[in-house]
Amino acid sequence: MIREFFFGKIKYTIVVTGLLAVSAATLFYCSRFKDTGSVVINEVCADNFSAYRNDAGEYTDYVELFNMSDSEVSGLYISDSRKELKKFRIDAAIPSNGFYVAAVSKGADSGFGISKDGETIFLSDEDGNMLDAVTVPKLSYNVTYSRAQDGKGKFDSFSATPGETNSEALHIETSFIEGPVFSIEDGFYEEGTELKITASPWVNIFYTDDGSVPDENSLKYKGEITLTDASAKENVYANEIMYPTYNPPGYKIDKANVISAVAVNKFTGKKSKVVTHTYFVGFDKKEKYKDKQIMSLVFDPADLFDYERGIYTLGKKYDEYKELGGFMDLPEDEVPGSFTDANGEEHYRSYFTNSEYSGKEWERKAHMTAFDAGHKELFSQDIGARISGESTRYVYQKALNLFARDIYDDSKKFEKSFVCDNEKKVRLRKGDGRIIYQEPFIQSVIGETGIPFQDSVPEVVFINGEYWGIYNLREQYDENYFAEHCGIPKKMLWTEKNSAVECGDSQTDENYKALYDLMMNGDMSDDAVYSQVESQIDIDNMIDYYCMLLFFNNTDINGGHNRFMFRSKEPGYGDYGDGKWRFAAYDFDITCEDAEADTVSYYRELDEKMFMPGFFYERPGFKELFYNRMVELTENELSYEHLSKKLSEWDKVYREQNIETVRRFEEDDYSEEEYEKDLAALDSFFKNRKENVLKMLEKDIKDN
């Protein structure tokens, strides 16, 4: 199928779906083409990850054509077969001196797709005359095979410029010389450890020690590097202002030595790939890191803090806010946190930073090295990283999603597991409050009832060698999670996140909404109706889930926010494979703020549909069932004795790093005494909540 759209006045795009075709050719295809002096193949991308999206929002491979003539041209075809040149007709006319982008989607019943391993692409006309052809070699993701000048010249590897001139494309190196070799691997070392970097005699080695990308202008390696505790160095990345209210730490934070090196041939100038290692020196004397898993993430600093493309900074997006509100000339401390425009629309500063951007275009490559609690290296791997979350995107210690992809490394999963097997994606998450582990702690309590939850491990993170605090490294609700924990294969998995399909097919949302409609409008006292509902949703799971919401006073949830449900499409798959919808614990950040809060009334005032158990009150015996289960839980999993003991266990694991993380990002002088007060407030909530939650439930049952 071919679809079209315009780039401004002269640039067009079509969507072409097709089957995968393979060619082993690796050189420019030579033939005697009809001399039209007009349209040629200008740019080809055969492994598009995030360089281009079509009008349907799909990341497709593409072929860009360029019309060099003074008149528009129509009636052209593209193909991956010389024997079948008319696989796809380009219906739209290509404007004079204009571009046309054909977006190629794989998997259709007919047509073609561009092989990532390389193949020949042909351009022809109505009469079957071959106008142009190019054999595309195997390229890395987002790299194109393009002409250096539009419409003429040799092809080479460049950055993607779909629908735009190639003159501004960056040349991308695709062949590399052998890289430098480090004498010691990533790890924890004593002061004075010597590092040797070696390479062939006809190359120079250049290196950096701050996480930045080395080139010929970097330090030239001349001999052994003596490793010392890098914490004595001045802060660099911690001083980057990622939000207007952020105050960098007023002391030197802990640091690791990040050594990145590149080899450059003395005669040809050809380079190797950059090799990076992380060394923690003197950390054996720092008790706060004892028995803690540690992760080093090394980015190109521009990927984090560049005005245009940085994902961890105010950037260009923040200037949009100031321009929109007319604040460009104001001192920074006078720029308001929100304003209402002439149309009455309110704008919030928190939504105007580069960190608000999402999607593949805002994923950045990072080199990750993971160490176990004994500080032994687990593995090193190139991965992808994105800012994650909603309101947490503007906080200082931002959450990160980490992706294992074969475009960065050979593996499609992390080389070793963090929480569960076969992980492809994990999240480094920091909660909203000062007790950093409050949310994963609550999820672990919920998990004791059999409700699926996102398990986590504490992970101390260093970014480009600088201390970035402790995170909860969290497993994610994806097809791997439900296959590993629930025995539901991807092809049988249905999930709804915030009342929208996360995983499934055309039936998923229809089934979910039909069930919801039946619960809202059906007569639960009717045995036939109740039996139908009971066959589609796990009633016990629903009761336990709402007991948890009420007890922990979760006030950051509604039907379209922070709610996750799942089921197997058909019965017969795993422990949860009976084909019933169930709740999974999801985002319990804003909880435990007021032990006396009437959460049921809050839900009913917020949205009557929010309090699902209310649909079942008319069912004889349901009120008693619901209330008795809450009593049972408050005597066991939710009892003060159990919660307080468990909180004490988590405190022992997190205490020192929790305090240090708050100091790093919020208050230099945050003390252990202040931490104790914050912890005592949470403990007090657990102590007083039982009495209040039972009273509010009794009242609601009586009134309804």
C-alpha cells in the first residue's frame, strides 16, 4: 500500500509495505540507464530506529528520491528486483528540485522491504526503463547510504536527512581500526593502581577521564596512568542545571575514574571505536557503598546536556516556555512556575524541559557497567536510555528506562539478570518522597497477597563518573514479565494501562470496555449477570487490590491514570491463565500522607467509576466479603507489627544511601536526624491507618 504526504511545499512521502528481499551485492550497481537528467535515488535508510517517522507514526525504512529537473516528474516505480521493476508505483508527482520519500514497511503480503544486510534498490519509469540503482551495504542503525551532494556524486554513509538536503548531513564512519587495549578491567581498585593502554605502534592513543568522547584534541596517552580517588576532582555534570529550582551540591560528590580511549592511525587518520572503562578507587574505605550494587552509565555528555538534543536538561524546550510567556528578559529567579495565556490556557514550567520529550528520537546510547553487591563486575554492555515517568521528568534525580537492543550491542537482552530472567528493559526509578524506597516497599507488601508487582533491587548509579544517587532498579510490565512470572506467552497476553491497550490485538480494548460497561450498568444481584462478570474478572484480586489502594491512601490514581490490568487471551496459560482480567500493582508513589484520610469518599468524589467495589454492593454478601477481607489483611500483611518490622529491614539496606541521595539532589545539610523524622512519619501512618481505614469502610458500606 502506498500513502502520501508533503514536506512543506515540495517534499512528499509515501508508505510502501512489502516483503523482505535480500541481496548479497555490496558495490554500486552499474547499468545503462535511460538518460532522463531528472530523478535519481538520493538517500536510502535500511535500518531505521529513530531517524524518520511516517505520517502514521511508524519508524519505517525509506528511499529518498531527488528531482533535478525544472519540471515535476510522475509515473515512477521503486523495487528491490531487477526482474520485477514495477513492484510499487509512486503515484504522486515529484516536484522540480524537490524530494520524495518512499517509506518502506516490511511484512505486507506484497511489495518489498530493504534488507538490513544490504541489497540493490532500483528506480524505473512506466516503460520499464531503469533510471537509477544503488546497492546499499550493511549499515548501522539510523545510518543512511546517501549522495554527498543532492542528485549527484558518489554514495557514502551519512546521518539521515529524509526530505531535506544532504549537504547538512554528517559523514559517519563505518569501518574502524583495532581499538586500544586496557591492562585492567572495570572494577574497584586501591590508590596508586597503574593503568596501561596499548595499541599497534603506528597509532596514537587519545583519552579522556571525564566521560566525554575522546578525539585528536583530547589527552594524548604517553605512559601509565596512575589511578587515584577521583572524588577530589571538581564537580562537572552535577553542576548542570536540569531545572530552574535545582541547586548543585555545594561539596565535591563521590566520583569514579571513567577512562575513554580511541586509537588514531598516524598515517591515514582512521579511528577505532571508543573503548570505555570505569574504575572506583578508594571506595573500600567508604562504608556507604558496602554491600551495594553499583552501576556506571557513560553517555556522550551532549546527549544529556546539549541545548538541542540533551535529554537531561532544560534545553531548547525551556526557552519555548519563556518565549510563550514573554519571560525571555526576566532574571531566572523571576520566571514564574506557571502562567495563563490570553486564551485562558494555563501553562506549567514543569512541562517545558527537554526531559519532557519521549519516544525513540529521545533515546540515547550509553555504556553500562554493572557490579554486584560484592563489587565484582557482572557485565558491560552498550544500551539505550530514555528519561521515564510523568511528573518525575522535571525532578532533579530523573528516572531512566534502560533498553537492551541489538542495535547497540549484539544482545537483545541484558547479559545478566537484575531482577528476573531474560530482561530487555528495566527502570531506574526514584520515588516522589524523601524515603526513596517507599514505593517499592509498598509494592513488595502488595505482592505478598499474590497480586503481581514490580520487584526491584537497590542500585547506586554513577553517570559519567559522578555520583547520581541510589535508585530502585525495577522490572517492567512487558511481555517478558508476564511470560516469566505468569506463564502467559506474548501471543496470548492482553494488557490495559490507563484504560488503553498496552499489549494485545483488536479484541483487547473491546473486551475490556465491555466488561467495564457490564459492571457499571449490570444488576449484580442478578445471578446470571454476576456469573458473567465473575467469569471475566478475578473478584478476589479486585478486592485485594482495592484494599491496598484504600489502606495506603493512594491519591494518584483514576481510570485513566496509574492503573494496570492484564489477562490471558484464552484460558490455559500459566498460574493466571484462566482468561480473567486482574489488577497488577502500579505506581504507589503518592501514598501514606494522611492516616485519617477517607480514601473511599475521595474516590467517589473523584469519579464514581473509580471505586469498582461499589458496583458490587448490591450483590448479597459482597459488602461483608469486602469488609472482612480488609480486616483479615490489617491483621496480617497490613498489620502494624508486620509493616514496621519490614520497614526496619528496608531501612537497614537503604539508610546511608537514602541520606546521601537527598543531600546530593535536594539539601546539602540533610541529616540522619531529619531522615529519622521522615521515616517515623511513615511508620506512624502504618500504626494509625488500620483503625481509620476500617471506620471509613464501615461508613461507606452503611451509606451505600
